[in-house]
Amino acid sequence: MRDVPEVYVEKFDAFVCYCYADIDFVKEMIQNLERSSYSLKLCVMDRDVLPGQCVYTISSELIENRCNKIVVIISDDFLESSECDFQTKLALSIAPGARSRRLIPVKYKAISKTYPGILRHITMSDYTKLSTKEWFWDRLAKAIKY
């Protein structure tokens, strides 16, 4: 009988659900949440997932088993993305009783489309509000850690 080597499975504080058009804001998140005193570990598909995998299969694995929270970057592009829609609905379906604490919607720019009804009951972190912008990263980091 052979010894089977133990496989390391990387865990993350949060999965970042975003549309590629919003990658600049995602990079700003990385700068402010990973490369700072918060030292959070974010899962960013374009950086952390190897090419050649089924997007829906790997998204399911990451959201269900390897990420504590899901940060949803809301934008008009996000609202048109079937991939983002799948990831958001999956995150909401996993733990219906705890979904408001697991999923963190973030609005980083004005949107012209209708805000998703499935997210209306969850408090949003709003980067567009000038009155609270100075606290934005601290509040988001605390929400991810909580």
C-alpha cells in the first residue's frame, strides 16, 4: 500500500465576484486589503485560477469550500454577466439562513441598471459615497473578517 501525498488546498478570506471590466477596482482591493495591515487573502479568478478549468466548476468549488465570504463587485457590466449571476446565486443558495453575513455587495461606481432584487435585503458597502469613503476599506476588511 502506497502513501498518498497530502494535497494542500489553498483557503481564502473572500472570493471576489466581478466582471473583467472592473479589474482596476479589483486591483485596488488587492492593494488595500492584501498588501496592507489587514493581510486578507482574496481569491481573484484572473490571478488565482489556472487556465483550462471549467469556470462554473471551479467557481462552485471556491465559493462552497475554500472561501469564507463572497465580495460581489456591483457594476452595470456585472449585471450583464451570466458568470457573475451564477456565482452570486450560488453564494446565496449555499447557506440561506446565513447569506446576509456571507455575501458582501460592493458598489464602486454609479450604476444605471436596476439593482438586483436578490441582493436588496443585504447591506451594501458603497464606495461612491463621499461621506463614508474614508472608512470604506476598514469597514470592508471588518466585514470580510467577521
